[in-house]
Amino acid sequence: MRKDQIQQAICTSFPEGNMPDNCYDHGEIDSGSEFYIVIIIVMVVLLVFLLFMIFGYKKMVRKEMSKDMNIQINNMVSQYFAIEGNKSNAV
């Protein structure tokens, strides 16, 4: 028999509440490790959600700035044509 088979046989002979700590290192995940895995998964999901929110916000701000700049450019062009129209009428 191999060492890991012997260790597994010994660990399975203990009641579940009285297992020694060495039995948890035998490839089984104890409840404390499961808690950390859940925390890591939640953190990764939150990070992905945050990244989507940031990129969405940046896209929205770019779109709004472009719209505002187009309005300002149209106003300036209209003012320019109004000034040029007044100059050509005055001559």
C-alpha cells in the first residue's frame, strides 16, 4: 500500500467531527478553505462588474463630450457665418 492510501484508510476510521488536522490535507477541502474560495469568487465577480461599470461610464462620458463639442462647434460656425455675412453686406 502507498502512504496516501494508508493515510486515507486511517482518516476514514475517525468520526467526521474528530478528524485530526492531517486528514484535511489529504485532498479534501475543509470548511475554512471553502469560505476562502467563496470569498475569492465573490471578489472576482465584483472586480469584473466594476470593470464593466468603468468602461460603460467612460463610453457614456465620451459620447456626452462628443455631443457637447458638436453643439459648440455648430454654434461657432453659425457665429462665423453671421459675422462674414455682415461683413459682405457692409462692403
